[in-house]
Amino acid sequence: MCLMTDELDEIRQRRLAQMQDQAISQQQQIQDQAERERQAKEQMHVIMLQILEPDARERLNTIRITKPEFARSVEQQLVALAQSGRLRQKITDAQFKDILTQLTPARREFTIRRKG
């Protein structure tokens, strides 16, 4: 009887150690992912500083507050333009407005008619 409980305790200890190792590994992966995301954000910020005038950056930050997904999309497209060499100078606020109007999906207008 004592032999069985010793074996069970040993199995439990091994399983506990295995679970702790897995938890540590998962935590490390989460930290690594967070660090990669932080670095990517920092790189994006540096690139935006290089290709946007201050007024255009301010406009982008305002958009990021209201439409974060759209702002990320715009940033990615601006980075692609910069990497392909299609940007020769910093983008002004007026140019940025033009880019935004091209990227913004067309709005549908609805008319409501009342009968009677």
C-alpha cells in the first residue's frame, strides 16, 4: 500500500513539474510576442516620423483614436510607398488628406421616404 502511494506521489510531482515548465514556457512566449509587437510599433513610429510632416502625423493620430484598424491600414500603405521609393519628400497634411480620401471607402447614402 505504501509503495503505491509513493508511486502516485512521484507521478504527481512529475506532472506538477511538467505543468510548471509548460506555464513558464507559455509565459516566455507571451513576453517574446509582446516584445516583438513593441518593436514593430516603435519601428512604425520612426518611419512615420520620417515620412509625415507634423500636421499629417497629428491627423493620423486623431484617426487612430477613432478608427484604429483604418489607421493601421494607412500606416502599412504609407510604409509600402516609402519602401518602394515612391515617396520623394515628407507627406504634408494636404497630401495626406488626398491619400485618405482615396483610401476611404465610398459612403452609401440612404433616403428614407415616408408614406402619407
